[in-house]
Amino acid sequence: MDKFGKSQSTIRTEDVRFLTGEGRYVDDIAPKGALHAYFFRSTVAHGVITELDVSDAKESDGVHLVLTCADLEAAGMDIAMAGAQIPNRDGTKGAGPLRPMLAKDRVRYVGEPVAVIIADTIAQARDAAELIMFDVDDLPAKIDVTAGGETLHAEAPDNKAMDWGMGDEAATEAAFKAAAKTVALDVDDNRIIVNSMEPRGCYAEWSDGRVHVANNGQGVWVHKGYIAKAFGLDEDKVRVTNPDTGGGFGMKSMTYNEYFCVAQAARAVGKPVRWMSERTEAMLSDNGGRDLTSLAEFAFDADNRITAYRVTSKCNLGAYNSQFAQFIQTQLFSRVLTGVYDVQTSWLQVDGYYTNTVPVDAYRGAGRPEAIYVLERLMDRAARELGVDPWELRRINFIKPDQFPYKAATGETYDVGDFNRLLTRIAGEADLDGFEARKEADAKRGLLRGQGLCYYIESILGDPSEGAKVEFEDDGSVTIYVGTQSNGQGHETVYAQFLADQTGIPADRIRVVQGDSDLIAKGGGTGGSRSVTTQNNATLATVAAMTESFTAFLADEMGVPASEISFDDERFRAEGSNLTPTMLEVAEMAREKGRDELLSHHERATLPARSFPNGAHVAEVVIDPETGVVTTERYTVVDDFGNLINPMLAEGQVHGGVAQGVGQAVQERVVYDEDGQLLTASFMDYAMPRATDLPYISFTSEPVPSTANIMGMKGCGEAGTVGAMAALANAVQDALWDQGVRQADMPFTPHRVWELLNEGRIAAE
């Protein structure tokens, strides 16, 4: 890495400990002797609590404490969970009903926590939960995203939580009336369960009026503020840490009921308390993802140019506002509403509804995959109805390179892009010319082959500011403190690699510290594809300050003006001097001189603008019409992530994102019955993609360096998912089109595809 320069595929250093069982996950590091928490959860989707008697549970063997909502309130806690509220079209706020940490008076989804039992062992806590007397007067469960049904919250008549709009509705309507041709498509985006490899967990401990909560999250600073608020504490009385975390995907960004309850339990019993979710428990209680339906419409002129775009969506928020959900399918969806197309007239309207299901929040991409899925499904439908090649229709409507920086109708300013160049590249990489021959060969075997294209763009999100602190240690090593949190992306490798590249300090002597609110005063956490761009931007600022300080120090040591000293990423040099120290050597010189202030450097930096990663995905599927089985045969990606720091890690992120997109498109689907019971609450019923479900994924980088940051970088963490869903869905629709199928929606399970084929045959007869 040090020898060959920038943008190298360095092997991940953290994998050594992960693959040898040395990872430090939250359930591995809970304090010795910590008591176990077990959550008693509602088995009813909707109803009024008529009995909640925990007296027998309190007397059960090994039980130290049982908490209900009344106990939390009696302890003086603020029991209200955080919940986003978006402005309605009339300027009022979306509904903001109370979401209590434990159910109060009423339950609203299966899996809602009602009480927590604290015992010596988890088995004892489970046994005690069986003794809780719990009775509910059932109310009708509302599952679908429509107005009406039994009211969940008085603050939301007809269960409508919000009514949000963006754009020029009147101009859009006028454009549709004047259009040469209009195209419309209904698009369903099915709900998923995140199912991170490591379920959620936490432990809490108190000392001298100060609480420490460790959880496997995506950042500690937001949690710190919410915990302080809940307990009425000053923030300096709260420490939050994130140890190694086995997957997050947005779902672990939020504060959850369990973290507050475990913290209160630890305070009440005077001992540390730990909790680890079981898999079915996670499926019942983790925030879900997606779950919306949209009507998407294009207006075209006579030359097949889009003159207006309109989307009307209904999204399922679940039983309560989660931390971000009202923003996901509104503001975040809108960031890339018009995608890579030059459309200046648009209207987005989103109605959100409460249902008796687990709350929905961010899942890999958070609004941008949903927006691109709707847009790119409509592009393919439009191509068919207009009689235009889908690749050519995209080219006609692309934003051209000379239009950048480009202000979209949504108000976002895209920094740079060359979309036609990437589309041309992927045509070759995917062997577009050979598709018809492959299709004919499959047809001779009685199989259906389809090809799907998606051209996506996404916006990095989150706090544009970040900090980095670099400290030179006594043993000759260096520590960098960062404000993001790895959930498996390889941050320890890429941050050390970048600092090494900028300073000449060997990467194997750099230690990355993350996820501790005591050690790092402020940070933006991980989410929205922000981490490497924002963190390395802060590292650059810190290295610049460090270089300036060391230069001033060396000027005295070398007896030359500071202006004559240069640093070339490896050594300091001055003409006429034989002294050419490295960063580590200057630090040691400063230590010997007693200049300890030179051994620690901290700077914050703010990105001047957002970058917009983009690229093209091409999927090819083969369908067996006898069984409905969809096989993804070929998958090709060409991405513009700007300048890459570590190409291998970027490719890994794309592979993982594609797997999640393919999983949702072909297999994953949450199913509730009419009573609000989750029917997909185990891996027996909820299908996850496996290695055999994915082909080799071809990844090619075709960079157009960003102008929104000095490094020319664009985020990559969510890009794979943003592009994959529509590419797969368009491929399936392509394979089914000639069979008379005109409406194909995810997930494309064998039974669903088999039914579509049979319905298509009947319609054709």
C-alpha cells in the first residue's frame, strides 16, 4: 500500500479477528455477572389492555425485577420514543402520537414490548414471563395502506399520519394535458425484514449517577442525546458505545425501546443488565423496510422527451412514527425523484398511514431505492408503450455532461455525471449484442429469458460535517479517532489506508477508534453512504493542521524558515538540509523536546456539497414456465463512484447491496394475516438470498470525479441496492411480456410467477 500509491485494493485488516473468532460483539463483552433481560411482547396486533398482572412473575425463581410502563413513569422517565414528523401540505405537522417505551393502555402490533423481566439467567426470565397475566380486548387490525379502519391513534383520523407534497402540482397537471403521450404504472414495493447477521442487543451499567449503554448500532451520539432526555440527565452523564457490529443497513441507526428499558432496569437493580434479541423476536420488533405503493406517470412530447413526472404514493408507517420514517418516503425519496433525466416539471405526493404492524424506517438506501425503483420501472413500461428501445429512451432523456452542475426540479444540485458514457460501457460489459442469441437458445429449451436495465443515481445523506483526531502514542503507533461506525464495511482498513497515504505513516501502525461517546465528542455515525467521504474529508483537514504544526516545529529545529520546508506525504524536506524526518520521527522529536501539544491533532471539516453516485445495472434472468422459478443468470454493474480509495471494498459494498436488492425482488416479503399476525417470523417462512441464488456479479468502475469534495469521491455503500431492484424486476417483466403478463410486481417467487404466467395465458386466449 505504501509502495504503490493511491486507490489500492488492500485486504481488510479487521477480518483477521472476525474470521478467527476474536470479534468483540455486544453479547461477547457484557460485564461479568450482568443480569439478563427478557421482553414480554404482545401476541395481539390491536387491543385495549384490560389486565397486566406481573406479581407472580416478580416472585419467580431468579427474578430481580419486572418493569411495566407504569414503573418507567413512576421512576420519572420520559417514556416518549422519538418519532419524525414531516410538514403536511397545509403547513401543519404530520401526526405525532405517543410511542411509549413499553405499551401503555393499548397494544398496536404483535411484538410490541409490554414488560421486561430481569433475572439471573435468560431461562429464568423466560419462565417468569409465562406467569404474567395479560389480557386484551381485541380491536380490528388494520394492515393495508388505505384510509379508514379502526383508529390506532386519536391524533390521526382515518389513520392518516401525513399528507406531503413537493413540486409544482399545477404546472405538472398542465404538462400532462398538453402531452403528446402519457404513460402510467402502478408500482408495489414490498415490505422486508432487515435480518442483519447479528440481531440487536445491548447492555447497560450505572456508576456514580452515570450510565453506560453499549449497543450494536450505527453511531453513538444521537442515542446519547435521547438517553439523556429519557432519564433527565445532562449529556455528560451518559456514555454510549458501539462495539463490533454485525450488520446494520439503516435498521440499527435508531434508538429502540429495549435500550431505555435495559438502562432503567440496571439503575433499579444496581447491577449491569444485558439483552440480546432472538431471531424471531427481531423479526417481530426490528424496524421494517420499504412498504409503499405508487402510481407513477410520465408526460412525453412528440420526440419522446419527458415533459413532466408525477408520483402519488401511499406508504405504511407501521403502528407508530419511528425515528425517521415520515422522512423516508418523502424528503429522502424526493432527493432523486427524477433520477438521471432532464425533467423540470414534477409533482410528488405522499400519504402516510398507520397500521397494526411493526414500524418502518430506513433500510439500505432509505428512500432512494424506492424512488429509483418506481422511476426505472416506469421507464421500461414507457419504452414498451412508445415502441422505443429502453436503452435509447434513457439516452434521449439523460442530463447531458455540459448541463452540470445541474439543478434538478427537486432543488438538488447534481455535481457532475456522464451517464451516456456509463451506459455505453455497460452495453459492452453485459454483452448486450449477444442477448438475443442467449434468449433464443433458452427458448429452444422451453425457458424464458429476460433482460432488465436500471440507471440509478443516489445522494449521499447525513451530517456533512465530521471530525478526526490523530494522536501519536508512546510506543510509536498512531491512533485516529473517527465519528462514523463500521457495521462490516471495512472502515478500519480504509481509514488507516487513507491516513497512511496522506502521511507516510505505515498502515499497520495506525489504530482506528470508533463508537465511544467518551472518546469522541461528536460524530455523524454511519448511514446514507456518507462515511468514507465525510470521514476522510475530516482526516485531510487534520493532516493539514498536523503538517502545519510540525512544519513550524521543524523550522526551529532545522534553523530555516517554515516557508522553505515541504512535506511530500512521506518526509519533511528543506533545501540544504540533510534532515528529512517522517511524521513519526517528527512526533518523537517533539516528545523528546517536551512538546506534547504536537502529539494530538483534531479538526472538523464540512463537505461543501453532496456527491451523487450513479451507475447502470443490467440483470438477465431465466424463468422456468413449468415451475415459475426465476434464476438470475447474469448480473453486470458499471458504477461511477468518483475516485476510489479501496476498489475492493467498494466492489464488496456493491456485491452486498445487489444481494439485498435481488433478495427483495425475488424472495423476501413480509406477510401479515388479517388479524395482524406475522406469518413470516422465521427463516422457515421468510426467504433470504443464499449464495446459490446469485450469479457472479461483474463490477466495473467508470469514474467521473466528484466536484463536491476535494477527494473527488462519491459514496458507494447503498448503490448496489438502489440499482438492483429495478434491474431484476425489469428483467422478469421482459421475460414475461411476450407471455401476456403486463403487471409484474416483486417478489417474484415461483408461485407468484407461475400464477402470472397462467393468468397471461388465459388473457391471451
